[in-house]
Amino acid sequence: MGNPIKGNRFVALSAAVALGFGTVALTAPAATAADTAPEGASAAPAKAGGPQALAPVAAKAFNASDEIAAIGYGKDGQVVAQVVKKSVEGEEATGKAGEALEAVATFAQETTKKDLVVEPVAGTYKATAADTDLVGGAGYITLDGQGSPQGLCSFGFPATGPNGEEAVISAGHCGDEGTQTAVEKPSASNAGTGDIHGEAKTDFLHPGQALGEMTYSEFGPAMYEPGDDLSQYTPENSQDFSVITVDEGSDYTGKGEVTDWTTSDSDVLAESTVDVTGVVDVTEDHIGQTAVRSGRTSGVQEGPINMEANNATAIVDGFAPIGDETGAYMVYGFAVNTLGIPGDSGGAVTIDGQAAGIVSGSNYNPATQEGDFVWAAELYQGLQNEGLSGYEIKTAGDEEPTEEPTEDPTEDPTEEPTEDPTEDPTDDPTEDPTDDPTEDPTDDPTEDPTEDPTDDPTQEPEALALSAEEIEASQFVADGEEQAEAEDRGVQYTVTGAEPGEEVTFDTYADIDSAAANAGSEAAPAADEDRGEPAKSVTVTANENGVASSRIWGMTTADASAYVGEYDVVATSDEDVHEATFTVVDDSDGGNGGEDDGNGEDDGNDLPRTGSTTGPLLAGAAGLVAVGGALVYIARRRHTAAE
């Protein structure tokens, strides 16, 4: 079927201390050194063994037993196997499943020094495309060669193709390359009627109007059989993605949003949506967090990336055999403890508003109308692969700031200098004055001003600027993103001169001496010893002007004075490392209240938001300083007309 997207990376935020962080970072799986990441990206911390080494072991296990639903990594790096309940006794797999997992258990011991964890589940995963079967989560119809309905699936995420074309990312098993598609009428879908367990029926939103063609599709590789080449079983090859390229003549336009299905009666799903703010790498840091999925059959469903009721551990960075009418195919991704029904295939899976994956399969049983897990193909891994190279997942607000950056700088400088110098000196001395003023003033003002604002940011050396080097504690805290942005609270980091599309990681460290002064206050940002691990990290993708920006502020869960101290900022790109420092001072110490640092440069405060924040995420850290305060990150990307 083809190979899989390269796109923006949106890194999950994790805390080394009890700090709260939120992000709308623009744009990933934990990888070994052998795993390939997009240029400029910093991959998630490697696990011993890792997905690359686990893949062939999992492939053999799936071949030996059809009672194993998935194998991957759980919290703290241990290897986890989901096994159908009837083949589990206590904490051990039995029968063929137990025999098949012996090699996996050995792998777990050798690479992690930990026992294999067995998690009982209701069943194995099946592809959720219905047989009769442009915001994310909406339904679409696949058509046969005669234009008749062939199947039903769901949109994952609208995207922009390498040449600016409209596209939608969905599941590879929904159709082969060349498959034609049409948009389903939302009010007629199962989610629209509310009969999510009922028979799936097809009804076109615009009869006679096609949506577009599947120009790329991958589902596989096929399940391992003895004698097969095990080298094919890798995260890169174990994909389930397709691209629907929207017909140029159609009126369809994708938006960086996912429907919540509350407006299906009107057939306008874009009326009520959740913003997509980026793409996230799903790692063990996300275990326990809630994932939300949206699809045409069961609408919006959500659940944790674990199974708290059974006190079991879920799977990330794992593999599952996804079965359909042609056989079973191995797919790399993660498990979510929630419902998925045929027709939900390809639908959007998000974590805190960030695109995380698309629905590849579920263990739904039509006879009992029950199922407790969906398997999501991880989007970040798909974005790295050749077949999706050049595709950008749309985020909320992508279409808003298209005019701003180009008009002012281009028009003003070009018109003025051309007319004055040319007209005045032409009449008197015809020869000399005509040549000089015409050539020099016309070329210089026309080219320089036009290129400076547009191109220079991508060509100048990289530089890191902070909106304030010293800030009063009262100006450093904010109730949330809205107040921080509106009142310019906290400190904004801006890197200029990066390569467009390059990823810049902002690491923030609390100075040891400063933090120690607040230790024991129950509100002290904890310091990192010897500046080993940062208190918090966020990765941002540079826009087409080579600008990457992030804002940090203190939450009001603690008194503002809890944040007093010195903070080191390290910005790391593919080629450069930049460092800067800012200090939060008591109001009585006379800080500048967050004003400009006086360097005369634009601090990036004009950068428009790319979507709403999802709110702070709180994380605890046993054995470290207990804190009530929290820092919040907002990462933003500026968009230009070219986007």
C-alpha cells in the first residue's frame, strides 16, 4: 500500500517537581538512537531495548497466539502485554498466549531488568471501518469503481500538503491508493442519530459531489509468518495512515479542529469543535492522562491511557495486530481505555487538544455491544515517514494571520524611493543625474526593504531574546493564558534566525541558591542539582520567518513571592545553543514589572496565538521539594501568508 507525515513536533510537558504546566506548543514516540526523528527534532528519552528492538519480538508473539492484543511499553519503561481475559490467570498469561509471551518476558528482563506485565483486556483489536461503510472526527464514505458506497470511516486531522493542497489524514485500512471518497451527512450517521450500536447506513452530505482521492495509504506489515523477514517489523513500517487529497474544484476546506458532534442535527459539524493546537509525542509521561477520540459512529468518547479499574498499566510505544477481512496487520501506537465501534476508524485522537493519533482498531464486540479499548496509530511516528513527508497538520488559527506579515514591509519601501529620486534629477542634467539616481535609489530601497522583513529572519544568525531580564513577582504570576497574554505577564522567550520548520527546545532551570531560599515554603519552585534535568522543557516549531516563541509565568496557586529567584533559560535548536537569565524579584526590590529589556529589539509580543490553551497539567515528584506554585508555558507559532 505505500509508505507513511513529516510535520511539526509538539512535545509533551513533564515535570521533575510538583510544577503545573500548560501548553499550546506547536508541535512525538520515545525512540532509541536508531529511531529516525524529523530534522531538528529532539526525540523522547530512549528506553532500554526500545520499540525498534521490541518489534520483531512482538511480531513472533502475535504469530504464536491470537489471544495477545498488544505489546509495548508502560510506565517506568516496563514491557506490557495486553492479553484476552480468558487467557489470563492472576497476573500470568496461560495457554498459547503464555507460551508466546515467554520470549517477550525474556526480552523484558534483558532490556529493562523488570518482569513482563500482563494486562487482561476484553478482546483483540479489529479494524473499525464499517463494511457499508472537514473537521476531524466527521464521517466519510469510500466509493467503489462505479461510485457506489463501499465503506464508512472517519476523518482524522485536516492537513496541508507539500504543494499547499487541502488534505485529510485518516486510516490506511479504510482504502487503497486511488480510492474515491465523499463526505457523509452528519445527521444520518450513527453518532448523529444517537443509535451508535445500530446498523450503519450511508447518506451523502452533497450527493454527486466527491471529496477527493486517497493518494497515499499504508496498513501493515502483514502478520509475521515463519520464514518472513523480521527486519520489516519496525515502528516506521508498522503504520496505518492514509491521505485524502481534496479535489481542487471542490468547496471543501479543512480546519484545525475536531468536532464534538453536538451540532450534527444541522449537518454543520464545524459549528462546535475543539481546537487542535499541535501534534504530541505520546510517551510514558502520558500514562494516566485522558485521551479523547471523535468518530462518525460513536461520536466523542474519552478514557485514560491506562485501566485504573483493573489497576493495570496501559501501553504506549507498542504494537498491535489489527485484523480486517483480509487478515491482520501490525500497527505501532498506543492503547486508550475507551469505546470504538466500526466506522470510527481513522477518527481523531487528541490529548489536551493536541493531535496524538488516529483510530486504527478497537476490541468492540457487536454481539455484546461492548469494548474497552481502542488502538491508536501514533501520529508523530507517521509524520516522520516518507509517505507523509511535507504534510502539515492544521492547527486552530492557521488561516487567521495570513495577511499581516507581508503587506506593510513590501508596499511602503518600494513605492516611495522609486519615485522621488527618479523624477527630480531627470530634466536638468540628462546624462549624469539620470543614471545615478535611477540606478542606486531604485535598486537599494526596492530590494532591501522588501527582503528585510520577509527573508532576513531566516538568514540572520540565531539569537535568543527575553521580554524581561528582571520582573516583579506580582507581574510574573497570572490566572491563566488569557491574563498572561492580555497583560503581558511572565517572561516571553523568542528565538529568531532559526531555519523555518526547525524545532527549538526551551529549557528552564531554577537557580539552586535562589530556590533554596524558598525551600520548605510549600510554594518553592524546586532547583535542579548541577543543572542536570530542566524543571520543564517545551519544544516549538519555528515559523516560516524562523521565529520560535514561548511564554512562561507563575500560577496563582501560591503567593507571588514563592517565585522569587533566578532562572536560566537554554534554547536549543538543531545547530545552536543559546542561554539567557531572568530574575523574579520581590515587588519591593524595584523590578521593571515585565517591561522591555531595553535591547531595542522586537520581543515577539505581536506573535498571534495559534489556538487556545488546554490549561495547566499538574505533576507530582516524590522525594523532591513539595510545591504549591506552578509555572505555565505557552508556545506559539507565527503564521504568514505562505502558510
